Amino acid sequence: MTESTITAKGQTTVPADIRQSIGGVPGTRLVWHVLADGRLFVRVKNKSVRDLKGLLTPAKSKRVAVEDMRP
């Protein structure tokens, strides 16, 4: 188990083994969530919505008119 301490300024250091496993470099963003049962969940924010551009390609199928979709 890896530990870190919160400083008087509210800061903490992400331990080296954790940084290495998440690919953390200076500027890596972390998102913190407190769960209902008091547990803490930290997620690496390494993607933006802009990274999704071009991920999906449009289907090359026949277009259907709205009138044809109605019963």
C-alpha cells in the first residue's frame, strides 16, 4: 500500500510508483470524487472531448426519409 501526506497548505505528492503506473507527468490532471460511503476515488483526466474527434466513422448505409420511419 502506498501512502502520502496532506501538507498544511492542503497539498500532497503522488507517490512515484503511482505516477509511473498512470503515466503521470507534470501537468497531469486528477479528478477527485468522494463516494457516499466516504471512500475517495481519484481518476486521471488524460483525455478531452476533443480527443474523440474522428473516433467514429459514419455508417455507409442507405439514408431513410423520416416519412418512411413512421408507421
